[in-house]
Amino acid sequence: MDLTHLDWPFFDPVHRTLAERAVRFDCGALLREGDIDRRCRSLVRTLGESGLLRYCVPEAHGGALLALDSRALCVVREALAYRDGLADFAFAMQGLGSGAITLAGTDSQRASWLPRIACGEAIAAFALSEPEAGSDAAALSTSALRDRDGWVLNGCKTWISNGGIADFYCVFARTGTDAGSRGISAFLVPADAPGLAIAERIELIAPHPIARMELRGCRVSTDALLGTEGDGFKLAMQTLDIFRASVGAAALGFARRALDESIAHARTRRMFGATLADRELTQATLGDMASAIDAAALLVYRAAWMRDARDARGVRTTREAAMAKLTATESGQRVIDAAVQLHGGLGVTKGSTVERLYREIRALRIYEGASEIQRLIIGRDVLQRAAQAESPP
Ligand code: COS
């Protein structure tokens, strides 16, 4: 994989070294052995052994760097996605599922789970979406009622990645009577908590473990509350602010692979007495693909760099993360579509690399906030800035 973008000023030497390591991560055999659950568990374990999962948690709890570093997450996701979507998924979900613990967990919650996440011993999941609350996350209706010795959760969560194989779920539930984003809290729910059941496994066009789960009188202890009661919605959004840029990085990895496959194909495929690469039409297509990739990479790494630089000062980078995810996933889809077109019949043949990429990129425009939500976030921000410029505080 081309790593020349790591010369851009967004990066420190540690990111270049990390990218070289991530590119070398070999998951070949793991991707073929057993069903999807087994493959995913093996990938998590092997990613743990390789040390890459240490970039999903901070140093104090088994991580590689002092704090959760957005650029490191993006660099690893891009390299893994270049190789395989399931490897990227296994890495990303360890970070997303444990992100709220890193951001708001108590010392004891962090000590219980983060070191195990970092070595691949435990699998994490993020449980926000519900059948009637996907894009409108604040409409969630799962409830958590306090009782004498803990909390009792009731409700349904769906599209939960790692559902069925996770060791714990970061569950968002309503603890107050306030409607909307107020009154939502986060809970750390172990997979074996009484009352938690996987109700349905969901099959995707690019398979990974994902499920609908039910919480019926699911009892957890008092110390399962994650962060401050009532601040769960903000915690979910803060977690997504970090991981949305990294979804853009995964899209970049897929798009780079599509470009490389297209270049190799164009240089060898002969047509009308020349190679495809000799044709100006092909050259223009490759030019469009390469430009789209660089544009997306600039936005992804700007967002990651800004979060790393500004987080300590408490400055939000929601807009930048939204721009990165929106642009990289949407343009990634177009780049891969162009790759399929260049490959002709081979592009739609089951088992070809570009056919796999075509399936793998699609969900990225939907999960962790669909493109429409990212456009909404950016649009609202633009209007808010305009209003502030008119009447400064
Ligand atoms: N960081 C911290 N706080 C945030 C925040 C962020 N990134 N985004 C919003 N908030 C806060 C707001 O400041 C506001 O706080 P106050 O009530 O104190 O003013 C509160 O949260 C509500 O914010 P807002 O009014 O913007 O919420 P909305 O209900 O309008 O929802 C969207 C905003 C649509 C952006 C949100 O629901 C969303 O991101 N939806 C997509 C969900 C998603 O990604 N689902 C996939 C799950 S993982 S696969």
C-alpha cells in the first residue's frame, strides 16, 4: 500500500512506523477458517497478539500511546481495510465498543476491561441503535430503572456489531423522564448479565457478526453506570466524534485497494490492440480515482490531527469528523464503482477483489451516522457559525 501520504504534516514518526507495522499484519488464513464468529474471534486475538489493539486504549490501561490517538486509529484502519474488511471491523469495534470506557469510565471500569480489550482477550460492542431509533439516536426507548442494588434494563437494541460474540455491551438507555437527548445514560453490560439475550443474528452483504438483542429485566450492578447519569447521549456523540473519522479511513483503505487493483488490471488487459492503460479514457478514470482518494485522505487526516491537537483543550471536532466520514465514504463508493466498471465482467464476478470491495464499502455510508446525518451536522454547524459571526458573544 502506498504510504507516501504519511509525509504530510499531520503525522508524527510514530504514525509512520505504525502504518508500516499495520500494513504487514497478515490475516490470510484467519479469513478462511470457520464461520464468521470464529473468524472474528481469531482476528481479535491475533490483532491483540500483534500489538495493534493497544492503539484502541490509553497507555495507563495497556495501550501503546498516552491517550487515544485518532491518527493512530485511522492509520491502522486504513491499512487493515486495504487488506480485508473483516480485519478492519475486528479492530474498529474494539475501539468503538470500549471508547466510552476510555472517555468516561471509572478507574475500576477501565482496569477491568481496557487491558483485556488491548490484548484481544475480551470483545467489545457499542449498543446505541434501536428498531425505532437509528439516525434519531435521541429517540431511544430502552429504559434503565434504579432499584435497591443496581439497575434493571428493558428494551431492544439492533444492528449491534459484535452482537453474539462480545464479552460486554456499552448500552445506552433512558434513566430519566425527560424526552430526547436528556435523560439518557450509558451502562457497561456484561454479555452474561441475566436478562440479556441475542434475539436474532442479521446477515449482511459483507458479513460480520451483528445482531438484535433484547434486554428483559436485565439486571446490572450500581457500578455498571458509565459516566454521569443523564450524560449518555453526549458520551455516545463524543465516542462517535472519534470513530467517525476512522470510518473515513477504512473507506480510504478500500478505495486505495480498488485503485491498485485497477492499475494492475489496466496495465495487462488488452483491448482493441492496446492495453486499457494506453487508453485516455482509462487514464482519466484513474486520474479521477487518485484525486478522490487524496481529497478524502486530506479530510480524514485533518479531522484526526485536529482531534488529537484539540481534545486536550476540550474543543469539539464534530464538524471535521462528519466531513471526513461523509467525503471519504461517498467518494470511496464512487472510486470502487469505477474499479468495478474498469474490470468489466470480472468486476461483478463473485470472489474477485473489486466485487468484495463493492460490497464492503456500502455499509460505511450508513453505520455510525448515515451520510444524511453527516450532512445535517455540517449544515447545522455552518448556520450556527454564520449566526455567531453576525452577533458575536
Ligand atoms: N459532543 C458532545 N455533545 C454533543 C455532541 C458531540 N459531538 N453532539 C451533540 N451534543 C449535545 C448537544 O450539545 C446537546 O446538548 P444540550 O442539550 O446540553 O444543548 C445534546 O447533545 C443534543 O444535541 P442535538 O440537539 O444536536 O441532538 P439531536 O437529537 O438533534 O441529534 C444527531 C443530533 C442527528 C446528530 C444525532 O442523533 C446523531 O448523530 N445521529 C446518528 C446516530 C448514529 O450515528 N447512529 C449509529 C450508531 S453506531 S452504528
